[in-house]
Amino acid sequence: MPRDQVIFKCSECGEENYIGTRNKRKHTEKMEIMKYCPRCKKKTLHKEKK
């Protein structure tokens, strides 16, 4: 199965807030998305956890 579950981590506080999926074959690089962080109480960059 090419889809993989990933955990997104806030780049400012390090809180793991979101879980998503990505296609490993089409997107080999790590994902970065702007999401709301409840700990920071603002929209921050969330990066894929290792």
C-alpha cells in the first residue's frame, strides 16, 4: 500500500497535533503544512515527524 500515515509536529512548540496521510511514491519529500496549533493559539508551520 503506497499511502503512509504521518504525524505533523508544530515547528514552534514541538506539539504533535495532527495525523494525515501521504502517497510515498508521488511525494518522497517530507510534508509541511500551515495548521492551527492549540498550544501556540495561532496558525503555524507543521512539519512531518520523523
